[in-house]
Amino acid sequence: MRQCLRPGQLWSPSLDAWGMHGQLTDLFPSGYIDIRYRNRASKTNMDDKSLYSGLIRLHILHHAAEKPIYGIWIAEELAHHGYKLSAGTLYPILHGLESKGYLRSHVERQGKSARRIYSMTALGRKAVRRARQRVQELFGEMFGIR
């Protein structure tokens, strides 16, 4: 019999392959699915997520402009601001920013483990400068600050 997960519990598809369907884990956000309530309010929240996708990209670029970043760190940073992204969402965003030329990456190895580090490019810095101007203008209009 399959165990049902309650909202807020985490499930890993890899555990299902081992016959451990419904196993709880605290390894979020490394490819795990965060089960949420599925009601009208969450549908509205899901629709709102499309509004925030550009903000998430700008947030990633902002931090990459300050210092090199890596996936787990930026996922934790975004979570502090209320953006809980799975690895299946975050890494395609990072790869997309890299393919557009805003970021470049390299792999750093430490013993047997490896970490992909993302750094800002000149094109990325230029894009962030333009975005800051546009966000400032929008912020002024939205909040009546000139």
C-alpha cells in the first residue's frame, strides 16, 4: 500500500525506484518535490509564479555580479526571499542565463565532489545595469516615488 504524503512533506522520485515510495527526506532542494496544498489559493499562487520568473533571474544575476555563485547557494538565497525552487527549475534557469551569455561556468573539484561555479560576464553586467534602471523606474511608478 502506498503511503500518502501530507502537504509540506517531501518525496523523492529516486526513492520510489527502491520501493520506498513516500519516504520523507530533508534533502530539499536537491531534486526533491515539495508537496503543497492543492486548492484554489495554490492555483492562484501557481499563476503568480510566472510574474516572478524575471525577478528570480534578476536576483540570480544581481548575486553573480557581486561574487561567483553555485546552485545550492543561490537556491538557499532565493528561499530566504520566498522563492522555493527545485533543482529541476533552478538549473535550467542558470543554464539559460549561461546560454544567453550573461553567466559563464566552470567546474571546481574538491576531492571526489565537483561544483559548477557561475560567474558574471561583461554582457551580464551590462544587462544588470540596464535592468536596475528599469526596475527603479517601475518601482517609482508602482510606489509613487520619483
